[in-house]
Amino acid sequence: MNKIINNPVSKEPLGTGTTWYTLRNLPTPHRDQELYKEILEKGFEVFPERRLNWEKYKSSKRGDVLDYLPVQLDIENVSRCNFRCTMCQVSNWKKGQRGRDMTLEEFEALIDSQIGLVEIKLQGMGEPL
């Protein structure tokens, strides 16, 4: 079945000049486990002290104590937006952002100081990349 993706808020078509995507022509996502393992190993080469915490995390049962916390970190490095999502509240914020942007130096210092991290997510109300 070939469905057109509409505006999620108004349920109306997105309008002229918009690139139309159909469910049929969107690529099927897949996991590349080998690439994941390769990237993980490269990270352990750069930060060998993280390997032990990773192994403890992967094999732990409730009640086990990890030496380093947190193991997961959500980072909102940018809250700015281009105001293109009709369902989002960011366009109501002063200057379109909730706070100041995180500098690259601040971001690097945060990541480098958290040797126990197993997972990092760039997210938030802005456009982090």
C-alpha cells in the first residue's frame, strides 16, 4: 500500500514545493552489528579504562555495583531550531531557543570526563547536529 505522509498536526498535505515521501520508497533501517563492534573497540583503544565498566555493565545483575556512574548520558547541546516542525513548541521560545548553545570545548570536556559512559544520546528540543 502506498500512503503519503501528511502533516502530523493538521493531517493536511504538506503543500506545494515539498518533497513527498511514500512509505514504499523509504529505506528499511537495519543494524550493522559488525560496524557497531568495530566502533566500540576503537573507543576502548582510545579510552581503555572504559572497557572494564562496559563489561561490568553488560554482565551485571540488579544489585551489582559499577565503579563509574553515569553509564548513560543525554546531552542537549543545542536548543536552537529552524522552526520547521509544526507540532513543536520551540517556535514560542524567545529567539527560538531555551538556553545557550554548548561549545565544542564544553562538549569535549563533558564527554572526556565521563569514563563510565556506555551510551551517549544527542537530543533535546533543538537540532543537535
